[in-house]
Amino acid sequence: MSAQTPNPAVEALRRAIFSARPDGQLPEIILEVDSTTRFSWLLLGREPGSCAELLMVYAAVLAHGTSLTAADIARMVPELASAAIQQMMNRIADERKLRQAADAVHGIHAPASDRGTLGACRPGIVGHDRFWTPPKSA
């Protein structure tokens, strides 16, 4: 079986879709959204106590928002244990908290200038180049 040749129409559509979007890796995007909305604070009911706790919230949100299990997420984020991710998933599963956080995220209009705890955690969360980035157009 040989690979299919790329379809120029598909490539053109992909470039058109992503040309209006800023480049970014998923961890950067999550941090930017959280620094604007503080959805992690809304889910926890307080400011995250550490970078590890913040990473746990992000892992739990990712698991809830996808068909991935806590074990799947733990394989992607080796510094987190599957049981700990599952515990955080259970902790933030309150529908009211999830609705409040989702409403905050949907209300984004401008980037935040105050990064606080989130900015301090950036080096530990960002840095994995595992996500597809659209090619630059010529």
C-alpha cells in the first residue's frame, strides 16, 4: 500500500482555514485562554496552589473534552499519574463549575496582561512539540 498523493484542493483549504488563526501549540493556547479567563480558578473554586495542580486541571479538562481516559492523558503527560488525573476529573465534574468555566472561555475577546501564577507555570507546561502546526504559506 502506498501513500496517497496530497490533494492540492485539500491543502489549499487547510491553509485557508488556518491562515486566519494564530499559530500555537495546545499547551500555549490553554495557558493563554486560562490567563484571560482563569477557568482553572473557576473549576477549583480558588487559585491553583501549584504548577502541578494547574497541570492536573488542564489534564482533567483535556480528558473531559475528548474521548481520552485518565490513563491516556497520563501517557501524554508522564509527570502525572493516571489516578491523580482521574481524581481531578471527578473533582471538577460539577456541571455548574463546568458551565461557569465554559461561559468564561466563550466570552474571550482580548489577551490578558496579568499572567500571575499561570505565567510562572509556563516553562513547565509549555515545551512539548507534539502537536501539528499548519505549514507557513509561501
